[in-house]
Amino acid sequence: MRVLFITSIYPSENKPAAGVFHQTQADSLQQLGMKVEVVCPVPKTPKILGMINKRYKEYLNQPLHYRWEGIDIYRPRFLALPGQLKWAQPHKRFAAAVEKAIQENNLEFDVIHAHLAMPAGGAAAIIAKKYNKPYVLTLHGSDVNVYPHYSKGAMEAFQFAVKNAQEVIAVSGALADETERLTGVKPRVLAIGIDMERFNGTGLDAENKRAIRDKLQLPNDKKILLYIGRLVNEKGIRELVEAMKQLDDNYRLVLIGDGPLMEEVKGDPKIILTGQLPNEAVKDYLLSSDLFVLPSYNEGMPTVIIEALSLKVPVLSSNVGGVPELFGEHGNLLIDPKSSEQIVEKVEQYSAGIVYTEEVRNSLYTKVKEKFDVKKNTIDLINLYKQL
């Protein structure tokens, strides 16, 4: 079976962590015998934007085609302007770019799978109708909780993407409920999952942990808090930085990722900035840390939390999105978003071993192993493709 992935984010040399969860699913599909090709259009912006903004310069340098982990990735251009998801929905222009890639590369496919409702989902609906192929949409979080609420046009674009899909998937129950409230369509819940062979919960002894920290040039005499993701306000970065000011000098915060708040936190002696890193490097940072922290304002079902739990790394997260479903009876470990005070309180409790016990670690690891194995979940996805 041939599957055409349509998405707005996918890993590349200059953005190795972008959309890595899409890559995880595509790799798993390919390993299980599916033929996967990815079309991920790149914004075509005025050159002046590339001169004043690093992000737009990276767009200009993106190749039209490359292979990533044995999968062909096509990056056609489409006209885009800053803030378009708020005021000028681009799914028709996005669809035109996808069709250009299909025609120029003679792409053949049996099913279309779009990730994120806007603009990929709307574009997939247009392509599916033109080519008379079934279209599956996976919703991840911000495409339900954030973007549709920007404007009337944004909500219409979201509803168009959802209502025209033959099957809608949400990565958490909370996301499925919200989608139903906004559109009347109830998605099925199916997380992408992670490679349980790579993230297997074996853990490390103290000596190996020191060796990894030495390799990463991290201090062995400090407690390491780790954050992985975009450095934006909505991820709770400012609250996390404020919490670090309140914690004593025994703590260091490692921020993996980039974004507009990077310049704001530079120079803080208690904060280590790595920039964006490939997914292969993430595992070592997780294993070297004492606590993974994700104080977001909203989420779907964060893959990086699942990875941390599968390695039995303690996790401190906001009580948002699908995270409460994941933590279940351990929901008392979660904090309210926008609260640096609660971050400080829980970090100190975790460090003292008061709340995050070995029993909790094993319980959460077992849940991840049962529900978030990418191979098991991909088999369910393939069965869905076959039904369509």
C-alpha cells in the first residue's frame, strides 16, 4: 500500500527535530511494509524577510527534495506571509504546491494521511477529492486548541479539514472531545507512540550517568532540569525561567530547542542552551537529567513526555491536554499552567524523593509500554488504511 503524507513540518538537515513524531510514524509504516512518501511544502516568502529573520532564511535554503531515513521528502514552495494561519488561510495554496509535487514526481498513492488540520488537513481534503482517494487526518494539539480560535476564517478552515476527512484521529481523548465540540465529528483516539526498543526503560547507574554528562559537558555536581521544545511563551518558558531564579544554585536548566525567547534567556548562568538537536541526541539528554519539565499552557499528547517516562525519567508537566489521561491515578504530580511557584514546589519535592517514588516510575512506564508502542499503534493505523 502506498501512503502519501502531507504535513507542514518534517525533519531536515537544518531543522532535525521539526515534526519528528511524524517521522516516527512514517518510519514505522515503512518498516511494516507500507510505501511512504512525504510532501511538506515550504513557505515562499519575500527575500527581505530572509534578511531580517533567521526562520525565513532557513525556508529559502530548504532543498526541493531529499531522502530522510530512507523516505523521499518533497518540499515544493507555496506563497506565504507571516501570521497567515490567523488571517489568510493558506490551504488552497498549500494544496497547489502538493499537487505540483505529485505531478512533477509522478507520485502514486492509495491513501492520503495529513498531520495537523491547518494547513495540511485542508490541503489534503482538496487533493483527496481531486484524486478520489481516502484521506485520514491526525490532530495533534495546537491545531485544535489554538489556531481555530484566532478568527472566523481560521475556524472555518479547521472545520473544513475535519469534516472532509474519511477518518479523523486525535492523539488524546481530550483532543477528541474538543474536536467533537467544535465540529460535531468525534475522532478515534490513537497516539503515534514511540520506538520502545530505543526508549526501553533500562535506565542508568550513577557511573554511566556521569559518563553521559561528561560527554554532553553537563555538570555532575548539579541537579539537571531538562526542557525540550520550542522556546515560546505558550510552553511556559518564562515561568520555568522564573522558577530557576527561585531555586538555589544546586540546579541547572537545559533548554533544547529554539524560538523567539532564546535571546531573552541567554546569559543566565543557571541555564544551558543547546539549540535544536536531532532526535538521536535527545535520549542522552533525557538520561542525563534528574527531571524533565514541560509547563505548557496547552498540549495534545506530548511525545517527549512519553519518551521520558519510558526511560523512567521523572516528569513534571502542566495539567493540560492529554497529559492527565497519561498520568491517571498519579494526577497529583501535575501542576497548573502559568505558575512558577508550583514549579518550584514540585521540583523541591521531586528532589527530596517525597512524591515521585520508584513505584510511580514503574507504574507510568508500564502504561507507556502498553499504550504508546509505535509498532502496535501503527498496525492499528494500517488496518484503518485497509478498511478505507
